[in-house]
Amino acid sequence: MKFCNICHKISATDQDHLDCIQKRSIELEAEDFKNGIPEKLNLSKDNQELGVEVRAILEHLSKNKDSEE
């Protein structure tokens, strides 16, 4: 028996739980997607064509990304 490195619960096998591994994989993909949004839209070009709400959301995401680094 071993403890899962992700959820820290007992694992019947000597490996991490499969659902924990999948959940962590999905979380990392979501984080990568979120971090890539400003680069994909390239805020420096034609940001006037975006709606006010969209610009506010993108600026907020950019600030969150900068503060995490």
C-alpha cells in the first residue's frame, strides 16, 4: 500500500489513483489554456473592435497572469 501523491489518500496499488492523475492533467490543460488567451487574441492589435466586457475580462486575466509570475 502507498499514499497517492495527489490526494494523499491510501492507494491499493503502488501508484497514484488514475482519477487523480486525470484530474491533475485536466487542471494543467485548463491553466495552460487560460494563460494562452491574451497571446492568442494579441491585445495589442485591434482591441477597439472588441466589446467593453471582453476587453475588461482579458485585462483581468492578463493582470492575474502577471501577478502569479
